[in-house]
Amino acid sequence: MADILLPANFGLDILQCRVHGNVTLLLADDVTMTASSVILSLNSPVLRNLFAETGATTLDFRACSGAAVQCFVRALYCGSIGLDTVLFREINKMAHHYEVGWLVKRCHGYFNTLIADMDTQDYDNVFYVVEEARFQSDTMGDSLVVERVVKRIKSSGAAGFVEKYLVDYTELERSQVD
């Protein structure tokens, strides 16, 4: 039997389809969307096991923003994603939680680019990268990401960031100071 070749984005035609959408996704603000368990399962062993073991027909994504979930699901349907700093944390978190290997790698590459391209003279830019690295270290156990960010800051001589970051260190969480 010959393999059937499908374009990477073949699933976009059936996203939100009433016929093939056998899973309801609960989003924030009482919004729902439908998706195909087949498409979701092809990307995620976690979801594949959930559907196979429990027969789940509803997934609760209300802890994430609707925009992030829609972007995440669209990526699962088409195999590509345009990441940005607005949705990155939630998409990265979902990619790790649902073990979507290709998307975890894409998020890792995106964040490495943010580290490499960080404008160390722009406090807000450095703050975002530092906080994101801290979040990844705390929630995903990636302690090396913090080391990469610190190395990048040190190599640029951005001592001004550290001074400004620690101006009111009493308001920082213990993990931020560590």
C-alpha cells in the first residue's frame, strides 16, 4: 500500500468543522471551539492517551487566554506557528504540557533567538527575557536557560539592568533574587 501524502496544513480546512470537530475546547470567557481528536492526537502523545484512555470529548483550556489556545490549536492543524512575545509563554507552556515535540523545539529556538538578539540597553527588553527565563526555569525545570541569559547580560556589560532590576528588591519574589 502506498503512503498517502498530505500537505502540512491540510487540517486547516476542518478546524472548527461541525462534522469532524468531535472535541470541544473550553476557552476563557465562556468561549468554546471544536477540534478533531485525530489532529490533536497526531501532535500530542498526552492528548492521544487522554482520548484513548478516557474517551474525553471536552478539554479545559480556560487557564490560558483564548488567543493563545487558538494559536496553539491552529499550529497543531498546520504544523507551523508565528511566535511573538505576547503569546509565547502560554504557547510554550501548552507545548510542554501536551508534549508537542516539534512545537517545544520551535519555542526553544524562538527563545534562544530572543536571548541572542536581546538589546541589553533596553531595560524592558532585558526584563522580559530575564522574567521569561525565570518562568521557564521555575515551571519547566530548565535551569540552563537562566545561565544563558545571565551569560548574555554579562557579555554585554549591562550592569545598568541589574541595578535597575534590584532597585526595590523587597518587592521581588525569592526566586527572582536568587
